[in-house]
Amino acid sequence: MNLEKVIFGFFIVFAATLNFGFFIGDIDNPVHHDIYELFAAIVVNLIATVLKFGDRTQIGAVHLATSLVADLQLLAAAMVWGYTIHVAGTGLTAGAMSSIVSLSGGALFANVISVVILMAETIMQRR
Amino acid sequence: MDAGSTPTSTIFLVLRRLRPPLIVLIVIFAVSVLGLTLVPGPPDANGAIQRLSFFHATYFFSYTATTIGFGEIPYAFSEQQRLWVTLCIYLSVIGWAYTLGTVFAMLQDKNFLNAVAVQRFSRQVRRLREHFFLVCGYGETGRLICKALDELGYRAVVIELDEAKVGDLELQSYSADMPALCADAGKPDTLIFAGLTSRYCRGVIALTNDDNTNLAVAIAARLLAPALPALCRAEHADTVANMASFGTRHIINPFEKFGEYMALALHSPAAYNLLLWLTGLPGTTITRHREPPRGKWVLCGYGSFGKVMTEALENADLPVSIIDRAPPADPAHTWVKGDGTGTEALRAAGIADAVGIVAATGNDVNNLSIVVTARELNPRLFTVLRQNQVANRALFDAFESDFAMVPSEIVSHECLAILTTPLLAPFLDTVRHADSAWAKTLLDELTGRFGWDVPAVWSVAINLPQAPSVYRMLMRHEQPLRLTDLLRTPVTDRPALPCRALLLLREGDPPRLLPDDEQEIRLGDQILFVGSERGRKDLALTLFNGHTLKFVLTGQDSPSGLVWEWLAARRQAREAARA
């Protein structure tokens, strides 16, 4: 067992699970989507991205790309949230909530790809 | 990481090293922001406890962590919030200090600097859009070669192991920028970065002081760029044999070369002087030597150079006494034990009735000591001195020996002659084997005309790229072109060009040595010229410019440009009609 691999796998799976936890629920119901969960998803995603830095293999490059996509989507979701509350001042409307959740849904898709690559890599190892 | 990694790997190295500090920064940021949203703030107007939203917390912490510090926004904080912020400030300072420390340590890291240098160097080489030579080893010889290449208008790419010498190269004021890399030339990757496989590379010159590295360069050049001429220095006989076994084009052994010079000087002094004059470094003047006398010789130091010299002298039927600490392998030689720096050994070797002495040890101070002592015993001695270090030049100049053997100069002369004028080598071979009367006539004729300064020696091929105007003229089959017609200066009265054709090569014919003025020029001819630098430039103008060629051939200035050509044609027609 390799500690580095454990940490790497932990953060990738954790990013996907947190993302899923935020995404699940009615798309336009603010009660089903907790802001702290979004925050945690963003932080764990960022850490997962940094962990993928500096890998020169083809798989490493795809890993990094999926993480960057997830970061982008989640940060966009957070920005929409901040904008509706503080700039637009309309409060969390059903429309704003559904756009936030759909953005996080995109990030979830990228995270799922990341997990699939991780599993494929593990299966190919045969050790 | 070494010079063998690909250039893009620098960025990966940076990213890999930045992983821990970036993660630390993200964690500190996340913990601080999360804490700020949880810590109770002051009560609002209704008495309810306020909390910072994520938006405000991120905003506040962004300017606090970057030490901008706008103050407590959006409202004055509660005591609990201040407590938490104090903690966060110290955390963020630690985070930044750690990140900056890692970045600076990386910037000073030898591997990182090396990776950046390799990347910059290979980019420089890739962007070269003119022909260049790859020089491995920037020692004394390398410096002479680079200087001469620069004067001749060629670029050079240098690989050198010693950092100090690379620094020295940057201080030299060459007219063109010479990319240099501090790396081991024996590694094929380094050679590829330096443009071995580039289509602009014209030749590889291996001059390091390590025979094994030169060998490695030779084989890399043979396998990776078989069409390129490779010039390799080799000092040991087994290296020479090894290089020759896989077909290295030019192997230069300075000792053997000097032995050949010595043999030539003994056999035909005029031919020797002619050779020196033709292969000298550009911008220097040849000093003529006293002719080596015939008689008994004394040789001190029977090493690899001593062996070559003994052979050269014995081939000329001159008796040689050897002074060395160890007996020579061949017992047929007269041998005196000693090191030659004292009078006893010299006397025992018969210095009193000798005509010449060769100081061939590997130690410059000993060599000087030998010849000074020997001259005191016999003032008319002809002295041949081996100089090992260029740094000792002042001492050797002060002594004024008859012959000085400086390996770096011999190698650089030979390299330049081979690289810049490919036709010179066959001509020099002829000079080496010609009889001395012929060489003397030629030498007197040439030096009488051009002086003892090293002349310009260049070769011209009559083809489209090198002589477009002559090529077009010959393609039209108008009239046969003789050498004397072409070799004229494009000024009024068309005086003869200050240059002389030495050799004419034509496919299918034996080489024509010293072609006379009436020699006809045909397409595909290759001609070797010697002359002044001005003659070379004028000839180049004639070969490239159709109008100059016409003027040189007919003495008439032809009009150029559509309008003037049309006017001239009209005038000619009118004159013809009047006649």
C-alpha cells in the first residue's frame, strides 16, 4: 500500500461524493442544497486538482483536465449564488437555485469521469 | 533532472514542487473562510446575531491574507470574530512564507536552473535560421575555431563541460550571438538539443580534451547525422583507430600532424611554407622559419609526440639520440637516460656536434629548460619546442624557437581548412607530394603577388545557387567562357582580379592543378581560388549579378530596369537604321 495513492484516491472520490451530495435533491428547492456542502466540494476539488499537478503521462493529463473542468463549474455555481444574494438582492429564487444546481451537476459529471479514470488505472495495474 | 530531459519538463518540475505549498494555502484559506462564516458576529438592530456570508468572508479574507487590509467590512466585528481573524492572519502568514520559501529555493536549485538553461539553449538553436557549426569543447582550440568561424561569417553552437569556460564565451565579443550550453557533449541528447540533426548544421567539431568524449561525439554524429562532416581530435593511437573503424570523416591528431609538417619541412621547406600560408588563421601573417638542418638530432621526451618526431627525422635519414627516463620500446635507437634539463644527459647525447634538438616532454617548463640549456652548450642549434599550454605563450614567444608545436593551433588550422574550403584538402595533398622546385616557384609567385599575410582561400562551384549569373549565361550556350575573362575587377579598364585559381575539378576528368588563364569554364566545375579578400568579394559580385558579369566580359554597362532597357533598344534600332 502506498500512502500517496491513498491520499490521491481519497481526494478524488471525496470530491465526487461531496459534489453528488450537493447536487441531489429538487433542482429548484434551496432547502435541499446546503451552502456548506458546496463550499466543501469546492475546497476538496481544488486540492484534488493540485494533487494532479506535474504528472507527465497521458492519463495524468486527462485527470488534470477533468479536475479543472469541475473547478470551473463549481466556482461558477458559487459566483451565481453570491451574485443573487448580494448583488441582485433578489434572494435565492427557484430560477437561481436551479442554475446553481445544474452547474454543480456539470461538475459532478467531470468528477465521475475522474473516478472512472482512477478505477481504470487501478484495474490496469494488475498488482 | 539533467540535460537529457525534454524542454517541457521544466513546467512539470515546477508544478510538482509547488504541490505541497499550494495545498497548504488552499487548506488555510478554506479553514479561515469557513470559520468566519460560523463565528457569531455583533447583534443587528433587532438584536439577532449576524454571521458573515461566504461572499463576505471570502472578500474579507482575500484582502487580509494578501496583507492589503481594508479594515472590518461590512460591519465592525464582534470580539469572537476578531479572535478568529487574529488566528487566521498568523496562519496565512505561515502559508505565504512557506510558499515563497519553496519558490525561491526552487529558483536557486541547480537542477531547475539547469533545466531552464537547457530549455533556453534548445530554443535558441531551434530558432537559428542560418548555417552553423556544432563545436564540442570550448578550450584553447575551440576558442580559436569560434573566433575564426565568426570572422568568416559562420555561426557556431558550443557545448562545454566547464562552467567557467562557458562564462568566458559570453564575455567574448563575437559579432554574432553564439548559443552555449554547459553540458557533457558525450551524451547524444545534448547533441540533439545543440542541433546535430538540424538541417542548418554544417558540421560537427569535437575538440574536448578527453578522447572518450570525442569518440562519443564521433559515433553519435555518424549514426544520427551520417551526411554531416565530423572533425574529431584524437591524441591516442587506439582512439584514432577506433574512430576510423566506423568511418569518421576527419580525424585530427595534432602530434601526427606536426610530425607530417616536420617531415615536410625537412623534405621541402617551400612546400611547408606554402602549406602554412594557405592554412593560416585569417588575419595573421606567416613568419618564415629557418630551414631545419640536416645532421644529428637530439630528442628529449619519448612520448607519443616524441615517437612521431623520431619517425619523421629517421625517415629523412637523420640520426636521432633519445633522452628519456625510460628506455624506448625499440632498442635500435640511441638512448641516454635522463630528463634533458641538466647538462650531463645533453652532453652524453652528443649535443656539441648535433644540429637540432626537439623538446617533446609534456611539461612546458621542462621543455623551455631543455632548449635554453642546450643552446648554451651549442648556440647554433635548431630548436623544436612542444608547447602544451596556451597560457605559457609569453615564455615561448620570448625564447624564439625555430619551430613551436602548439596542439591547439595545429588542430584549429586543420579544422578550418577542411570546413570552410573543401577543395583545399586535395590541393594540400598535392603540395605535400610535389617536388620542392615546383613548390618554391608557386610560393614565390603567390607571395610575390599577395604578400605573406594569410590570404583568402575559397572554392566556387559553377551552379545555380553559388554562381547564378554564370550559370544562366552558360545555359544559353552563347560563347565559351575562359577563366581570364571572368577574373577581372568590375571597375573601369577591368584590371585582373587579385586572385589565382589553384585547382579545377570537373566530373569525369582528372583534377587540373593551377589551371591557366585560357582554361574554359563549364557548368558543374569546382574551382579553388586564392587571393585577397577584395578579390573574393568582387568575384562573388560577378558570379551573382548578371549586369556585373556582362560588364566584366564586355566592358559595357548595360542598362537595367524596363524603361532604360526599352530606351536603349530604341536607340540601338535607330542607330542601326541610320547606318
